[in-house]
Amino acid sequence: MRGNFSYHNPTKLYFGEDALGYLKDEMGSYGKTVLLNYGSGSVKRNGIYDEVVKILKEAGKTIVENPGVMSNPTLEKLREGIKIARENKVDFIVSLGGGSVCDYSKGVAASVYYEGDCWELFWVKQRQPEAGQKIIPIGCILTMAGTGSEMNGGSVITDAATSMKLGHVFDERLMPKFAILNPRYTMTVPMEQMKAGIYDIMNHIMEQYFSDFDDNTSDYIAEGLMRSLIVSSRVAVKNPQDYEARSNIMWTATWALNTLIGCGKSEDWMVHMIGHSVGAWTHAPHGYCLAAVSMAYYKRAMKPGQAKFARFAKNVWGIDGEGKSEETLAAEGMEALKAWMTEIGLPLKISEIGGTAEMVEGITKTTVIYPAGYLDLKVDDIRAIIKESM
């Protein structure tokens, strides 16, 4: 392993069918007024909302509700949540829903006691809250596996007015104080959301894996996570009520993006950057946006990263390398990835999720370019990837 790093993750996890039973005890450490953020109402239809509200009331909390957090939370909705939290002087935020609700809750928590333009400071300029600024603590009750937001500081917000979808990784002050993970809850989401979440997990791992060539323990962990996800995804697509598969997917999602497998590595998040822009223009599920641009991107990265892609073929897909060149093996690994994506029903093109040729320039313009693992990308490269993905 190369370089120097520190690792600290303050989020406490409760996992399993009885995980919600720990909520009341956790809430005893925080103030009286709780902001409850949730989505469009599925948590009410499936009964999870009632369970949570009952426990919060038993804990003596005053509940302020903020429903309607969408799958790609908007800046307008963020400002609405900030206003609600300020007016009610909330002491704690409970995020009830998928990763988008958790992302959104972090944004609210960071911004309530910041007097300036939170979008400009946190998402555009990528700054952290000042050291002395008050931050509202949050807890996450997860209903969908995918983002890993339950155990990291990430928060993705979309400015609908400019079609800019930006992510910001806050420091550990914004990590959830606790996260409740009951795999049964993930069975309440539609099949399409489950599939999108599965690819989001896979891509999180790949974007940390496809960098560097050193012998790194983090890569061995990543390979194990990917193999587990592939096995469980095949089971879950055939039988979404399979608890073992759904529990493995949920646990893999958390470890895919709690910063562990990025230790000692450079990382390449450009599939996410392009995918964010695609999502801002098409409003398609996040994981689908990533899937739609992945093949074009990784085929470009495969040549300079050939040795790692060959390793991916052998160690993740179990492809026999006997008598094959590194180039052939790397290509077979990409074909295995593509076949798996097709098998579980993921889109391979932006046009499959509502993208049109007229969007190419807009998507290109709103894609943020970061240093990439094996590629030195320019605007023309982004445009070419998007065109090939269309």
C-alpha cells in the first residue's frame, strides 16, 4: 500500500430485522425537537413511518415533518428544509428513506446555522463548515441499499434551474451518528430502484478499484465485495423477497462507500461525475445513469489500466487467464461486466433512460472534471464518452 492516510468512521450501525428497536435508546442522547425527513409517502404505505413515529413519541420527542424529499433532491427542496429546521429550532434530524433522503438531511444539517449561500460554499466551492459552526446531528433509517450515505459524509444536490447536480463529501461532523439497517425495509422499494441501487454499489467499488497498480489490501477487499454483490444481485432479481440476498446487498452497499476500500489509493469518480450530469438532464434513477455511461468510460480506461482490468477479469469474474494476453483478458472482463448488467436488466445507453442527442452539449457542459485514475480527461473526451453512450 502506498501513501499515508488516516481512517476514522464515527457512525454506529444497527443491522438486522430488530435494528429499529435501538432507535429509542439512541434518541435519549439528543434534544426534544426532531425533524423527520422522508420521501413521497411509500414509508407511510408500508407502515415503516408509523413504527418510527411511535418510537419517537415514546422517546418524548416533538416531531416536525418534512415530507416530499425526491430521489434527486433539489436545491429548492433543500432550502425549504433549512427554513423548516430554523423556524422550529430542531435539535436532531431523522432521515427515513433511501440514500437521497440521507444526502438531503446532511445538507440541511450543515446549512441551518450557516448564514450565507450554502449551495455556493458547500457544493460549488467544495468547502466545509467552519470549525465553530453549529451542526445539527442526524440519524439514518435506511429503506434502500445503494448510496452508502448511511455511513459517509456524502451529499448530492441538484440545482434544477441550471441542471447542475453536484456532490460534496462533508467531514465526519456530518456523518450520521447512527444508522439503522433492516434488510426487510429494502424489500418495499420497486424492482427498478433495487436494480439502480445494485449498480450504484458496483460502481462505487469500481471507482475506487480502478486506480493504481500496487499490491493493495483495499483492492482485495473490493474484489470480495464485488463478488458478493454479483452473486446476491442474481438471486434478488429473481426473488426480491430473498432475505439473505437483500441483506448481503445492503451490507455491501455500506462497505462500498464508507471510505474503507479507498484507503491507500487514488480514486477515479468520473463515471459518477458524468452520471450526475446525465441525471440532472434526464431525471433518471442515479444507478441507471451510471450504468448508461460505464461501458464507454471503462473501455477508454482499459488500455492504460490494462493490468488492473485483467486482474478484475480473473479475481472478480473468475475468467481463466491461461494462454491469454493481458489485453484479451482485460477485454473479457469488460464483456463479463456488460453481460451481468444485461442479465439483471440495467440500461447500457443514455437513450434508454430518456437521453437525446440534443442533450449532449448540456450534459458535457455540466459535467465536473476531476483527476481520473488512468485517464487525463478534457472536455472533448467527456463529449465523446457521452456521444458513444447515447
